[in-house]
Amino acid sequence: MRPFQPDRRRALRMATLLAAPAFMPGTLLAQDYPSRPIRVIVPFAPGGVVDITARLLTQKLTERLGWNFVVDNRPGGNGFIAVSAAAKAAPDGYTLLAAHTGEFAVNPGLFPNVPYELDRDFAPITMISDTPMLLVANAQQPFNTVAELVAAARKAPGSITFSSPGNGSINHLAGEWFAVEAGAKLLHVPYRGGAPAMAAVASGEVALGVVAIPAVLPHLQAGRVKVLGLTTARRSGFNKDWVPAAEAGVKNVDASNWVGLFAPKGVPADVLARLHAEVVKTLEQPDVKKRFAEAGAELGGMSSADFAQRIRSDAARYKDIVQKAGIRPE
């Protein structure tokens, strides 16, 4: 009987696989990615800015590439529920997180025991959008500019009220940041959400509000409120006449509400690179630019490294404001 002779081609294939470099599994994954729906976790209920942003982006990615997405809304717990779920997900590129300034820049400085860490648990992919906020006043207030507001607040510390969607929200911190840099004292009045916070300004229940652009527009057109300035360091493409606080003499204020895309730590580098490239290409589409511009948002698309650095910079500044203003979470 002849001894068993292994097929030479099969043996050659086996030898090639055994000698393959360590990165081949990731490379193969990237070539086939995605082969099933991608889940995008959102820390808010449907209808908010992060949810709308995530749904618009995933819709346009689907139209361009045929990829399938499932938006998974997990509101509550100051974002801890959703972000923790994303951090614990398998690092295969099939679970992503859409989150905003609050989860990664505000929470670490506001809460003593945040159950996740940016560098330990996540790979930032890119910023999707960045939206300035407006410092608006009820139309009947005597001040019409940032300088007049600062003068009035210094004259009567703590007598001028401002609303926000809640204690510890990005709007709240932006208002406190403005007050700290202005050397003034404002009285914060928290509400349960952006709509009631804006309604309080429009009705005159509070004097001021730090509000997202879309929420302001109907009241502005009806003459119930007036815009004093922006909370960002640069002017907005939405309305070039709105003056940043820094240009009005309140230096160093640069608070905006960005939304970004994240993956759990450990997703293969080539999958992350593909996600980044496709998101950036999608953000460059004219109809996408138009949709975001209509909401007063500027598009992101920066490198992953630049996005991570922006988050760290924002986190350091908000932590400083939390300490200076003595803000405590509810």
C-alpha cells in the first residue's frame, strides 16, 4: 500500500495561513464589513438633537452605500446607561455610539463616579456636527447687547435669571461659563427639557436663556425674544450678525454642542478607518450640508485624533467651570 500523500495544494494553503501576519483577521473583517446591520446607540429619546443627527447620518450612509443601521435609543441616567452599554459591546464594529458634549466633556467634571472613560473604553471616530448656542433674552428686558447684560448683572448680582434644559446640562454650563468670564452672577433656573426652558424666556418667566438655534427661531420671528450673542468664539454661518461673547468683551467663552460618533475600544483599526472615511464622505454631500446648515450646525469630519483632542480640551474647560461655579449634579 502506498503511504498517504497529502494534497500539495491543500498543504500549501495551510502553510500560507499559518504564516499569515497577525493583522490578517482584521483586514479580512474590513473587506467584508459590514455584513449585517450596525447598531447605533443614542443616549436620548427620539426627537432630540443627538437622535436626529444619528438618524440623518445613518440614512445618508444607507443611501450611499446600502449599509443597514438600527438606532437604539437608551435615554436616562445622564447618559450613563447608553454609554456604558456601548463601552461593553463587542469591539467588532457592529455597535457604535452617537453622543454629544454632555457625555464626554461635561459628565467627567460634573459627576464623581462616571462609569466609563474616553481613553479606556472608546475609539472616537469623528465629530459629526458642532452647533453654537444663543444667549437670548425676553423681548421686554432692558438690555439689548451682551455689554448691557453684563453691566446690569454686575449692578445687581444674582437678580437676572437664566434658564436651561436642566442642572448640569451643556446649556447650564455655557451660561455659568459666560457669567464667570464676565465677572457677573446670574441665577440659574433649570427646566425639564429645552422646550420648557425656551418657553420660560418667551413668556418672561425668566430673563435669559442659553438655547439651541432651532428652538429660538419661532419665538424670534414672533418677536417674543431677542438674541444677545453667541456662546462660541466665532460667528455662525447661520447668521453672521450674531456676535460671539468674546467680540462683545467677554473673553474665552467657547461653548458649543457637538455630536460625535464613537466605537468601543478594540475595534480593528482598518474598520475604524473605513467608518471614518465613509462618514466624512457622507458629510460632504451637498444635501447633508444643507440639512445641517438649516439647523445652524457646522459639519465635523475631523480626524479621529483631532476629535479626541477636542474632547479632552472641552472636558478640562468644563471641569474648571464646574469648580468655579460650584455646580453640583442633581
